[in-house]
Amino acid sequence: MAWFQTDLRLAARRRGFHLITPEIEAALREMPPVRIGLLHVFIQHTSASLSINENADPNVPLDLEMAFNEIAREDFQYGHTAEGPDDMPAHVKASMLGSAVTVPITNGRLRLGTWQGIYLCEHRDQGGPRRLVLTAQGDA
């Protein structure tokens, strides 16, 4: 069993759900090939998150953003407000979605379902560049 790890820096994106599967696949191709195993993707931030969801209908990320904005509203009376009105709602959303996803690998490729993609869920208006740690484990 072999382990491989790399960092992936994502360009800054506006608030919303952004499909990042192609960027992750490109980073995976740069790593030593894994015949069968797992890819763990971890985001090193507390105001953004990762999710696996439908990648076909462009309304899905828009609807997810709208729903999460209703669940964690900016007009709620948060105590943590020093970093702006979008910060604490971003922490709530990130806590709900999580900081990592794990995907099976077969013959060096992600085994996502037909309609699945990996999303960066950017919860801040100005979140800036985001850092991911990709860890592949499996038989080389």
C-alpha cells in the first residue's frame, strides 16, 4: 500500500458552489498512479467547504447557494462579527458541509458517479485563494 500527497491551490472564486473536479483530476494525474485506492481531499479553511453533488444541471449549484443562504442568514445576531457579516454564516455552512471528501480511485481515475462532481463551496464574498491537500492511498 502506497501513500502520495500533494497540495492544490485554487484561484479565488466568488461566493457559491464551484465545480473543481477537473482541477482535482489534473492534480491526481501529476501524482504517482494508484491502481486501486482512495483519494482524500481536505480544504485548509474554516469558511469554505467541499461537497460531492450533481454536476449536470447548472441550477443545482445556484439552488444550493440559495438554500444555504436561507439556513445560515447574514442578518442573524451572531457574536462573532469582527471579520464581516459573511464570516460567521460561512463558518456555519462549512460546519454543515464539512472540510473533506473521499473518492475511490480505479486505474488512476476518480470513480465518481455519472452525475457527480466535487464542489468548492465558497461561503465568503471575498474568500481568496483556497488550499487543498490531496492524499492518495492505494496499490500502485
